[in-house]
Amino acid sequence: MSLQFRVLSCSDYDDSKNFEELEIWRLAREINIEIHTLLKKCVDDENLSKQINRSAGSIMDNIAEGFERSRSKEFIHFLSIAKALWAELRSQLYRALDRIFINQKIFKEIAQRTKTVNQKIGKLMSYLSTSDYSGTKFRRAKPKTRNPKPETQNPKPEIQ
């Protein structure tokens, strides 16, 4: 299954309003769906299957939670957890491969995609640590009007 999404670059992150707009979260979701579908079909070891599903889901969750924390430093922290979870997921996939629950072709495809997403996470972490952007907590509120002359706005009635 392949989901189609609009891709955001690192610089687009500044304008993201929610984690669902992040390319890395979308890719993690896509891989999570594929892994879940795959495991339903071919993994006989229920414990390993649960571990793999938890790792894949935790990757998405950490990206989302970090984004919603609204501070770049916190987001970087959660991204680093997501990167570690990608490694954990690949290690679990090796176990599934070694136990002949998945074949070499499937393993290579998923492992390569996890490495690609991991690189993208690393690039976003680098961008966040070197940019002036400090997170959504510190975004300036946009004016409620496009009127460049505030003095011409209708006055708000006083509530008594």
C-alpha cells in the first residue's frame, strides 16, 4: 500500500501547523501500515509481531508528540528517540528475517525505507538546531485583520 502525500522540505517545517503535514511523519505512517499488513500475513511469533508493531507505531507517535511540544529543542529530543526506534525496528526485522517470517526482498525494501526516513529525520534535526526558529510556542500571532491602518478598524463595543 502506498499513500500519496504532499512533501514538505525542512524549511517548510516553519509553516507547518500540525504534525500530519510533516513528510517524516507521513512516511513513518506509510511504513507502519505496510508493516502491520505484512505481519498479519506472515509472522507466526506473536511476541515479535507485537514488538515490531509497537516500534513502528512509536516512531510516528514520537514525531507527533515532539512536534506538538511546540519547542525546537523538545522536538529534536523526540526526533532523536524516533531515530533510535528506526534502528530498533530494523533490528527486529532482522529477527523476523532470521526466523524466516519475511523474505530477503521484503526485508531490504523496508530496511532501505527506514534508513531513508532516518536520514530525513537527521536533516530536520540539523535544520532545527541551526535555524533561528525556536518552535511554535514563540510564533508571533498573525494580525486578525489585513487592514494596514488599525486606527480605521471598527471599535469593539464596551461590555458593561
